[in-house]
Amino acid sequence: KQWYQRRVAITAGIFGLEGRHQVGQYIPDKLPLMIVITKVASSPQVFSVFQGDISPDLLMAQLVDAVENYEQTRSIEKAAEVAQEQRNLLREEQEREYMDSLQRDREKQQRRQIEEKEKMLEQQTESAKISSLSDLVPPEPDAGVPSTDITFKLPSGDRINRKFHHNTKLKILYFFVGSKGFPPARYRLIQNFPKRQFEGDEMELTLEDLGLTRREILYVEEVD
């Protein structure tokens, strides 16, 4: 009995308390006693028990049968491990794709925020330019002062009427349409009858110099 308890203790040292519990269930009432223990799914299990008088051939046959059973069990366990590993790899790949998607979304949001800031800055800059151009345009002349009544036809088809003193320089007209959202760098003033385009050296000439002293129509056209 004592030697059996020592063997049980040795088993516990190798297979842990679970292995000791498995072996402890067998009482050595018949000798010899052979217990085949292996680990299945990381847990110790008694695979075969050989007890009492047994011929070598029968013992060998039972051992072979035990090995075959173990190999079959291990094959199933191995297949389960492979399937679990594949599930783990799939989960990791899905997590990577999810993280990549989050990163792309963050980058899109950052680009959108940058674009919105740039657009806002551009609008603020444009507003500042329009405001500065508006400050350069003198007020309309009083009644009785020699002036030209000009109708500006915008690309949209809308019209703006405005009076200017005869000594107003052409560049002031450009400042005026620029203050309405049509900057001089992108738009030009054109007279249809006679066909005439005002730009370049004429910027410093007055309306009187240009012969624009009556009611005039000027077209605001975008530069190609």
C-alpha cells in the first residue's frame, strides 16, 4: 500500500493534482498493475489500465491498442488546434483590417478638417481682399457733379448700377467689381459697342480720358 501511495505522489509531481486524482481512483488489489496516463487537451487522463496476470502477447496487443486510441485522440485534438489557430489568424486579420479602416477614417477626417480650414482661410482671405478693395472705392458723386452712370453686367446676368466721377481712374472700376466678388486678377471689363477691352496701361486713365462720360454698359467677364 505504501509503495502505491509513493507512486501516486510521483504521479502528482509529474501530472499535477488532476493526474494524482485519476490514478488514485484505482486500488491495487491485483498485481502487477500498469496504468497508462497521457495528456489530452492539456489534462492528464488514464488511457489504459493493465492489472493482474496478463500474457506478454495480450499486454503488447493492449498497449498497441492504447497507442492507436491515443493517436486517434491526438489527431482529433491536433485538428482542433489547427482549426483554433486558423480562427485566431482570421480574428487577427479582421482586427488588422478594422484598425486599418479606423486609421483610414481618421486620415480622411484629418484631410477633411485640413480642407475645411484651408477653405475657411481662403474665404477669410477673399473677404479681406474684398473689404480692402471696397475701401479703395470713393463714394458716389453728389448730384450736379459731372459723373458717368455705369451699368455692370455680371456673368450671372445680374446688373449693378453705379455712378462715378469723370476723373475716376479705370482701376477704381476694377476695385469696385472686385469688392462685389469679381477680383481683378480673374475678371476684366469689356464694352460691346464699340467692342473694347479695358486693361493694362489704361488702368491709370480716367473715365473722361477713355471717353466714358455718358451712360455706359460694361460687361464683367472671366479671364480664360
